[in-house]
Amino acid sequence: KNGTDPLKSDLDGDGLIDGDEINKYKTDPRNKDTDGDGVNDGEEVFKTKTNPLSADTDDDGLTDGEETNTYKTNPLLKDTDGDGISDCDEVKKYKTNPLKADTDSDGVSDIDEIQNTGTDPLKADTDGDGLNDGEEINKYKTSPVVADTDNDGLNDGDEVKKHKTDPINPDTDYDFLSDGAEIIDYKTDPLIADTDKGGVRDGHEVIYDKTNPADNADDVLMFELNINFDTDTAVIKPEFFAIIDKVATAMLENPEAKATIEGHADKRATSDRAHNDALSTNRAKAIFEYLVAKGVPAENLRYVGYGFRHPKVENDPVEGSV
């Protein structure tokens, strides 16, 4: 009836007696590997605890034999390393390690790299900038898929490890020059706004004065009067008249002197660029008109408004910036 040998208790030599195969496990006593998964019935029952009637006990897409003999994964768990990706997908689809939740040891799990961060779970440093993906995401808040997060001409790794600049701020020292321009083009210090200590910020020298930011001998004189205006107004407060009067006196005593008056406006959550450009221009114009009224020739003066384009410090979206 069963086709077994009445003289042998285990016809197929799989470690299970024929009676147990027929009556208990329902396996084929004439075939040592009933489900054809590469693991004999006896091993499945006694060693791996897998189902000898199912080639893929945990239904993860890998046969019990592949899991046991080839990949060393757990044939009873479809996700051996608990990273949220089935063993089969790790092996066949993503080529990640099914025994390690973070295949490339970058501090970001395989599932996060695949589903959330857009990074390569097989490369610790997806964008090749010298920082591993985990450092970028968790520590520096830089983009792990863009080598130069702030687009300043320096890769994030160099900013962090070599130059000590801020990889998410293109102008670390707020001197109007990007960190890359300072290091590559002008040889100035991206951590010091006035490299030559001549009294004028590096960017102002380069962009407006056309002087050498690494040589203080050619610096023009800059006076930061810090005249504050009420919000959204360009009316000079009387408390600042004495400061402006000193400028008027100096210019009248030096009739060949020229001056540029620079106006600024802070940036808040609701600030509009065009409005703030106009507001800062009107503030500079108010100083211009005051000086002219004091006798300073108009042709010796010019005024310009920068809106919120040239802050001195990192912007506060609620309180504004200096």
C-alpha cells in the first residue's frame, strides 16, 4: 500500500521512520525531501523546525534550503534582521544583507534608506561627500544625496572636516561671499567676516568697493551707525540725529569725501522681498535727505537698500534678523 520496505524502518533514510512519515507528518516515506526545498524531512522536523510539506515555511520567497544552507537566515521568520524588508527582497531585489538591518553600517536602516531617505543602502556615503548618510541626516542635517547641500561650492564633508564652515549655510560668516568663493576665489577666511581686519566685510570689499579683502591697506572707511527704525517705517527717530550729525560734520570738513548709505530691513515669517527692498531703500534715502539738509552735497552721496539680503547673523523667522 505505501510502497515501503517491510525490512527497513526508514526507507528514504531521512531520519524519520516510515510510520511517522505516513501517520504523523504526512510526508512521503519514499522521498527524503518531500517538499523539495533542499532540506530533508528529518532535518526539517528535528533541526530547523520547518514544515517538511512546505518548501518556504515562512513564505518570504526563499526556500527553507536557501535560508538554511545559503543565506543563513531564519526559515521561520520572513524578516530575519527585523529591518522591515523580507529576506527574499533583501537578497534578490535590493542586494542587501538579510542578516544585518543596516547593511552599509551608515547609521540608517536599510528600510529607511529604501523608503524614506532616497539613499543607497549599499553605500555608506551615497553622495560621496565624505560624510556617511547617517551623519548627514542625524548630525549635520545636510542632504545625503547632494554633495554640496548649501550649494556654496564646497562639499559637505570638506565644510565639516576641513574648513569648519556650516554645510547648510552658504555664507558661514555672513560677509556676502559664499564659503566656496572665499576659499577658492578670494583666499579669504570663511569664518571671519572681515579677513584683513580693515573694517569692511570681505563681500562688501569684493562686490561694492572693488578692493582686496585680503589687504586692509585699500579698505574704505565703513561706519555702522546702527540706526534703528520702527517696524515698517522709514522715519528717523530724533535719538539718532546726533549720530548722523557727526557724519555730516566729517563730510563737510572733507569736501572730497564720498559716501554710500546702505539701508536694511529684517526678515520675518511674513516678510515680502520686494516690500523690504523698497523699505530699506527709503530708510537709506531718509538718511541721504537728512545729510543733504545739513549741507552735504548730494553728488557726494548715494543710497541703496538691500532689504533682507545681507543679514549679519542667522535669521530668526519670528523676531527677524540683524
